[in-house]
Amino acid sequence: MLPMPPALYRAVFRPILFSLDAETAHHLILSMLSMMPPLPVPSDPPELRATLWGLDFPNPIGLAAGMDKDAIATLAWQSLGFGFVELGTITPQPQTGNPKPRVFRIPASNALINRLGFPSEGMDAVAPRIEKARRGGMRMRIALNFGPNKDTPAEKVAADYAALMTRIGALADFIVINVSSPNTPGLRNWQSPERIRELFGAIERRAPILLKIAPDLDDAMLDSISDTAMALRLDGMVVCNTTFKREEVGITSTEVGGLSGQPLCELARDRIARVYGRTGGKLPIVGVGGIASAAEALGHIKAGASLVELYTGLIYEGPGLIAAMKRELANLLKREGFRSISDAVGSAAKV
Ligand SMILES: Cc1cc2nc3c(=O)[nH]c(=O)nc-3n(C[C@H](O)[C@H](O)[C@H](O)COP(=O)(O)O)c2cc1C
């Protein structure tokens, strides 16, 4: 199943999966992946290696948060060829999320809209799975993405993040503080500089810590968040989450929720470039939004991302996408005269 070329996936497997409700298909794939024995992964070309926060990444392509919220299939992501995986969003207590249906495909635009609202088995269920995966031999890096429970009152949200850090922070290579999901009421308010300062003041740092932001912030807000992240010496930003935008990105669907996939690509790249420029390239950026090819990954890297992630692209292109992207990314680097990924980071930006 794994080396399946994207063309075969699109022609044969995708129509079968797309005949099912999006969330049913998702759980089917996740449970198949969780049962798969770990496969030996061929080494990645040396020019794809990345080093950040003193950590080696075999390649810069990661799985974005939301695909494996409960660490069900951790080792399988390595078999697919990812250089890292962002597990979560994990909440402190288990919760079921919003009523179904809550994930919608827009095949004509290679996009998804979701309003899942952080369904999570909770940190106590996820912890032993990550510990087990780590014992199974891991070259890939693991990030954990944290979010508060839906019924946590505003004055206790910082305590939710702090509890997650205390309970499972040490299991991660890096931590992502998610304040940008559009589906948890009030969460995006935590993107103001004052709230960010309050939040990070409450969280002990047990691993490199990054802030994940929304693409819908205006330029002034994005600049002041970037300044705050630098002042607080955060280890980086994940740019970006799903968008509320519809018409501006060519989508007519009126389903409520966050939009991901191809229509987000340009907007995400613009946000990455802005954060890179504002921080003078000094704050590592994980670039995410609308990536489904090596050229799109390299575009985000040249705009300023040190690592990239994808989710929706995998739904549309299938499990062979990562191996194909890595081959092509190595070719593109060579063709464009870059010796390594780090050589290309921010090369398109005016700093
Ligand atoms: C179904 C779905 C669920 C998601 N759940 C989460 C989540 O729990 N936490 C989070 O930070 N981002 C979540 N995301 C956002 C992705 O991590 C990513 O930021 C966004 O989808 C843009 O990337 P893409 O265009 O490659 O999908 C989710 C996205 C999708 C499509």
C-alpha cells in the first residue's frame, strides 16, 4: 500500500475512500495504519536533512496536526517517509468534539472544511502510546500539539496548557501551542500579545516550544505576535492553521469550519514570508498550508519555512506522496543551485 504512486491512488483507491463519509474514511485509514508492522525506511538524501533546536530531522516534511490526534499510528508515519509528525491536538481531559458530520471534502479544489472541535482521548490515553512508539525505534521526530478542553473557562485555559506540558511535554521533541483552531470558541482570542505573554508565563518549558497561528490575522496583528514571540524567546511558530476565508480564496461552500488544502497555499506562503521578514529570519518557522507537491514545499521553504507540514495533500494524493515529494525536492534543490534545505530557507524573502 505504501509505495503506491499518487496516480494509482487517485485512479483506484481515492474513489473508494471518497465514497465514504470523510471521517469514516479517516478512521478506516488510521486503524489500517495502526495495524501495519513498521517498515524499514530507506535513508533520505543528505541534502534533505535539517537541524533545528539541536535536533536532526532526516527530512523537512512533517505530518500536520489533526491527522493523528491520539497517536494511534505513530510508527506508520515514519514508514510513509515523514521526517517528523505533529500528534494532536491533545487536550487534558477526553472530549468528543462537535456533532457529526464535521469534515467535508471539496474535491474540485483539493480542499477540506472541518469543524471537529478537538475530539481527543485526552493526555492520559495518549501518553503510553507515544512511550511505546519511542521504544519501537524512531528516526523521525515527534511534536505534540496542545489545546484546552472546550468546557475550560477562559481563566483556566493557561492551566490546561500547563497541565499538558507537565504530563506529556517530556515525551516530545518539540511542542506546539495551538491557539488558532477556529472550532473551539474563544481560542483564537489567545493570539493577542498580552494573552500570549500570560500563556507562556504559565507554561514550563520542557522541550522547544512553538506557537501555531491562524492565517486570518491582519498584518499588524501578525507583526505584533512575531515581535512577542521573539521577546519571549519562543523556539518558533507554526504558520498556519486552517482559514475562515472562503470567497477570497475561491471557495463557494458555506459549511462552517476551517478550510485547508490547495486554496490555502498562497495565503499560508504570504503569512510565512511576513513572519520571516518581521523576525529577520531569526525565528524558525514550520510552514503549513496547501502543500501537495515538492514545488509547493520548496515555495514555503524559500518564503522562510525551515520545516514544512501537510495534511490535506495526503488525502488527495495518497500514501506514496511523501516518497515522491522527497525525490522531487532533492532534484529541485539541485536544479535551483541549493546545496541543502537550510541553504534555501528564506531565499525568496527580502530581509
Ligand atoms: C480534518 C482536519 C483536522 C485538523 N485538526 C487540527 C488539530 O487538531 N490541531 C491543529 O493544530 N491543526 C489541525 N488541523 C490543521 C492542520 O494541521 C493544518 O494546519 C491545516 O490543515 C493546513 O494544512 P493542509 O492544507 O496541508 O491541510 C486540522 C486540519 C484538518 C484538515
